[in-house]
Amino acid sequence: MRVCDVVSNSVWYDPRVRKQIVEYMNNNVDVVCVGLKDHRYDEEKMKNVPCPVTLADIDEKYKKPLSKVEVLFKEFNRVKKLREAILSQKPDIIHANDLDTLTAACQAAKKLDCKVVYDSHEICVENHQMRGIYKKLNALCEKTFIKRINKMVCVSHAAADYFENKYAIEKPMVITNCSLKAEKTASNDKHDGFEILNHGVYYGGRGYDIIVESAALLKDYPEIKIALRGFGAMEDELRKRAEEIGNENVIFYPPVLVNELIPYASKSKVGVAITENTCLNFELSVSNKIFEYASAGLPVIMSDIPEHRYLNEKYNFGIILKENTPECFKEAAIKLYTDKEFYDVCAKNADRLSEEVNWETEFSRLIEIERSWVNG
């Protein structure tokens, strides 16, 4: 069985695709990857991708600010380049990651008479960044080509319901953005105090400002420490606000490599996964961080969105915030700090979540289906 994994970036920066490649290879699948040589292309990092990779290159004239007409030509050119790269691989199955690869995948599959898996990492047309002609073009592409695929995959049960209802298709298979079982880490070497961690890229809608503001409300609990690990546009603003609050228990850690996130997280006591409902895509998503914290054995304080509720009702591994406010966050932090029995139950259940929901078991279900297509 030969699978062509398709993504519209330089492969290395997409952790879901990297996990797909590894699991295909672990299951003795002949996998190749097709992507685009984008602005983040790094030749040294590409050497770490374990399977053969073909990167299509977009013409330089399409890398500058574009008019509406040029946007259309850029899209046609991008689809053409991806399609040609896929055709050159002659796969049995095309694994199209996200909406921006779907058109090329379906066009190539028609010529090759092969199967297509559409793996939607998000609800693209409902992303707050999707506007104007891009939104209209992407909505048309999804509506047109989603009926031509053989299997759809998405990251949450809430998203699966959305796609089923919107397009009247078979409910997509849920393969959530969980961690590899091999990444599971337990650590008795904890940082001082009761450290509550939020790691990732510092940008709006992810709760970094909420937990920094909560520090002002937690001064009566000096053992509770608020920790942030990462980088991003909000960093200066967050540091300034922490200084204004004057609580020395707000800690900023430098970013680490992706494969170091879970080991470093295991040194904290609680993880934070807040997603604010700024668009339908965010509301129906699931925070990757939940599974990273669970793999580190941490209870989680999380926002009230459908998939977080689904997971917590099933595994009881943390606290769902009533509202995304510093006051509600303070209540959750104090509950986990003062109620040791509750904390221990959540920690134990976080460990159970990571045992039962991991990439190896999740993705193997899809591989079984793909093998049945090829082997009859």
C-alpha cells in the first residue's frame, strides 16, 4: 500500500502530519509526502522527515501582496503544482491534510483512480482569518469536492457533527490531536510550589491574559504559581502586566522544542487549555494541549467548549471553567490546590486519558480501513 500524505506547507512544521508519517512507517506502509516550499522552509529540518518528500515551489510572483485576480491565479497555480507532485508519486491512497489540499488531491485521484482521505485539521471556512474571496473560494471547493472523497477525518466530535449536518455526508471519523503514547512522561522532579502551566504560542484567545490577571487574585496563596512557557506577539504585553500586578509568582519560561513540551510540562502540577469562542472553528475544536498535559500526568483547567466537555465528562481529569475570567480561573486553581483528594483523582484520570487516547491507537483505525481498500 502506497500512501501520499499531502500538506500545503513545508511538512516539518505540521505536527499532525509528522505523526501520520511516523505511524504509517511503523505499520510498514510505503508513505511519501508532498508539500509546498513555503516561507518557513528549512533544508536542515527537512532532513529529519523520515520519508521521501517532494516540495512543490510556488512562483516568486505569487509571494508578494496580491490583487483579487492575482489571488485566483495563485490558487490555480498552487493546486496545479500540488496535483503534479501527487501524480508523480502514483499512490494507492491520497491523504489530503486540510481544505487547501483537497482540490489537488481529488483531481489527482480522478486521474489515478485511487482513494482519497480528507483530514480536516480545522473548520477552515469558519476560521476568523478566512475572509473575502479566500473564504468564498474555499467554501466552494469544500462543497464541491467533499462528495468525491472516500473517507473524512476530523479532530473533534463537535466538528464531526458539523460536517455531517452541513454537507449531509457520513459522519467523519474522529482522530483527535492526541500525543504519541511513546511521549508519555511521569516526573517526580516538580518545580517549587503548586505550579499551573499554560504553554504554547502567546496569542489572543488562548487564556494567557486571563491567567496572568488571576495572579492578582491569588496573592493569598503564595504557593500557587502561574507559569507560561512559549513565545509570541503577546509576550511583552503579558510581562508588563505581570510586573504591574506585582505578583512574583508569575513565571515566564523560555520556549522548548516540540518533543520537549511534555517532559517539561511534567514538572508542573496543573495544565491550562483555554480556547475562547472567537469563531465557530475555535468553538468546535479541541486543544492539543489537553493531551500534552494528560501525557505529563497533569489535571487540566479548561474552557467550556463542546469537545472539552465531552472529554471531561468521559474521563473527569480536570475543571471546566464556568466563564473565561480571572475570577473563575482563581476558583479552579484554589480547588485543585486545596482539595488533594480531588487533585489526585484528576491526575489519575489524566493518566488514564493518555493511555486510552493516543496517536498510535487513534490512527491505526484509519490504517485498517485503508488496508481494506487496497487488499479488498
